[in-house]
Amino acid sequence: MNDQWRANPFHRMRLGDAAPDRIIAWGNDPRVGDAERGREIGRGLWRIAAERMQGEHAIPWLPAHPSRHFSARLHAFSWLIDLAAVGPSAHRRIAELIDAWVEEHGEWDDLAWDPELTAERLFAWLCWGRPAFEFGAPEKRAALLRSAARQARLLMVAQSELAERHLGSIKAGAALILAGAAGFPDADRFAEQGEELLIEACAKQFFPDGGHLSRSPESLAEALCDIVAALEALDDPAPIIAETLPKLANMVRMLRMGDGGLGCFQGGSEGSSPSIDAVLARVGGAVRGFQFAQHTSYQRIEAGPLRVLLDVGGAPPLSYAERAHAGALAFELSSGAERLIVNVGAARELEPAGRMAARATNGHSTLILGDALSSAVEGRARGGPRLSGPNLDDVRRSEDDSGITVQGRHDGYKAQFGLLHRRYLFVDAEGTNVRGIDELIRPMKLKSPMLKHPIPFVARFHLHPDVRARLIELRVALLETPGGQKWRLRTDAPDIAIESSIYWGGAAPRECLQIVLSGEADPMGHGLAPPNRIRWALTRA
């Protein structure tokens, strides 16, 4: 949708002047803030993922920012939860920052009043901004209440634009419901429209098994938190909302690793384990455990202390693919509460350049042929190019007394190289041995392309930043964790190396290592033997 309507002063006049006298009820966000980051903000230190403002700034609105993205994330106030986590000593700081924002941007700003940012900000204010509304400067309170009410009315007139931003529409629905519960003018209308947004989201944005159509575990957890907060503010919520929540919660449980965080797939990070615990504790309904998400397309393997999450799906539906990752058959692995093998991830606040880099197949623990993407690029969107494919087939799971085997195959390299990638993963019953096979297969009836030269490939195993690794024998690497675990990775691949990598799955980027197995594939190979087949094993020492 064209954004020019928001710049029109007549549309801004439609937002009106009516404001509440006070906030009569506050939202109860299930998320848990990061008090350490909150103390940084209290000292005037501002960081958004990998970007930082130089020096200390008590008020961040006037100094120059590292990027437009940084400015947008400041205006979203998603950091307010971290400042609130510090406790009562941060109340004065919260009031200062919100009052300063209202003074600079409370009437209008082309960036700050973007509908999605406005939804995030209003939600944050109505959950975590109480000190500003109750203990801030009395002479500034009228302007604050007026600005909050105008922001709610903006969300009412921006419905069509918000509909294109899937998580944004859920956040807007929750914010409008909280505005209604807070006693804003036209409270019933706000609550009704907010509930309509959530009803539409529950009907359209989730797979039957409870996964979000983006296939992002973090997006699912974010949606769950927003809907839980909204549901508790409604007197008589629509049945579809209450009935959807247990499905979402069970899928979040399925997508957790051993440390309680999420697998880093499809444009997401590991999230906050305390927040996930908190939101799951507030969802009713039956707890149902499962190991294969048929529609969201993840396989989970649990054995002893070991947890493996394998992506056996392609890119999400095209309209949800603006942050999709080309990570077919990538997996993550944790043992106990320690992550070993990860994807590089992409925290939601990561700057656009980092998010784009993380989307490539080589940012995932999978096999990459010819340094190509396993997904196709289908065009650009506001969040970046949309990805499509590949087709996944031959997904199977078997289990016996010895352990669990999962396999899958995709055609992401077929058009360019004429080869399919098939991966087998086996985990023994004790959770001390993981074996893998990666095959590159030429379909028998495929007539083109007819490449004549070997095609280089690599299988990457990105390691969590806390994991150390070194080569100890021919084709053997030793992995060591802070908790004292030692794992040996052996392979029959022609070459093994340890290279640097980066992890964007946490609160801030961290350097890490990756183990790289490499070789050259025969473009006419059948995949049942070298050079088009490599085997590897990860064994606990």
C-alpha cells in the first residue's frame, strides 16, 4: 500500500484530540525483560543488535543514529521491557524517556508513526510504561495521554496497511484491545476492532498444527505472547482465539531446544527462555507433545539429554517469505542445556544487512552445493527478497530399540546443477551418538543440465559461540562445551576444516566457529558412494 496517506495533514487531523484522563487498566505482557540491558539504558548506553550509539545519551531522540533501522527500533520502544525489568529504581528513567519522546515526536513523525512501530510502541507503553502515566511530570501528562490516544486511532485507520504485516497486525490487535481496557475514548470500538484483527490472524496466519505461516519459531512465540496479553484483557473473547492458543503453545514447546530457547530457523533467534516459560504457564488447554510438525515441517528427535531439530520444509508461503531462509535440511542440536550445533540465526532487531546475510544457505548447518541457495528468489518485498521452494519429499521417520532415524530430500539444486540433496540423521537411544549421511543424487530421467566438471560442495556445522573446536586427528574434530562435554566429529569427507563464523541468534552478535566438510560432486553421480556421498558422526567422548 502507498504510505503517502500518512504524510497528508488532513489524515493527521482525523486522529483528533480526545484523550483519557488516566489509564484505568494495564496490560500484562508475559515477556520477561533483560535487566542487564535495562541497566545499560539507564546509563545512557543504547544498542540494537549489532548497532550502537557512540557515547552516553540520557535522551536518545536528538543525537544522530547509526541507521534508519536503529531509529525505527528506538521508536518501537521494544527495549522498554528491559528497562522495566530493573525495577522501581528505573521508574523515573522510564518517565523521562517517554515524556521526551512525546515532546519530540508525540504529534507526528514520518518514521516513528509507521503503523507497525506505533502498534509496538503503544503495546509497550500500556504494559511497561506505567511510571510515565502515573509518576511522570504532571505538566506533561495531558500531552502523553493525548499522544497515546492518537496512536490508537492511527491503528484504526491503518487497517489495510497493517494487514500486509502479519505480526504487525497481531501486535496492533493486541494494542487496540489494551487501549480499550485502558479506558481510551471509544474504548469499546478499539477493543472490538482489536479482537477482529486477532480473529482474522487466528483464522489465517497459522498452520493446522499451530505453527506460524512464516515457519519462524520466534515469530510464533512473539504472536503467542501478544495474543495471551490481549486475551486476558477481553471480558468475553471469541472462541477461535481461546481455541487457537493451546495449539500455538504446543508448537512452541516442540520447537524448543535443551536450554529452553527456540531453534534458530526461518528468520528468528533463540528468543528468551524465561519469556517462553512465562507465556506457556499462562496458556490453558491440554499439553500435547509431538515429534513431527506435519504442516510447519520440522522433525524433532529426543534421546536422553540430546535434542535435534531438523527443518524438512521449504520456504513459507510467498506472502510470508520476506524473511524466509534458504535452510532446507538444516538442523540444530543441543545436549542438556548446552547448544552445540546451530544456524547463524537472525534476531528480529538485527539490522537489514545482517538479516540478508543470514538468509543464505551457507548460514545454516546443512549441505551447500556450488555456494548456491537452496531456495529460489521470487522478487522483492519491504523486508527483502521473497524466497520460494525447494520441494521436500521422501521425508521419513523410523524408530526402533537402537534409536531414531529421520531422512528428507530436496530439489533446491536441481535446476542449476541437476542434483538432489538427501540427508539422513540417526540418533541412538542414549543420545550419545549422532550419525549423518549427505547424498547428492542425479535423477535417472533428468536430461539437463549436463555439467561436465565436478561441482564443489560443503557441509557446514555452525557451532554455538560457547563451543570450542579443534582438529585432533585426520578427519576428526573435538568439540568442547563450558559444561565439560566433549564430542568428536568424524567424517569420510575429502577435507575437514575449522573456520570462523558469527552467531546472530542471541541478544547481540557473537563470533563463533564452524566445522566445514568439503568435496566435489560428480554431476552424473548417484549419491550412494563417494564423491557424491559423505558420512559423518558426532559421538560423545
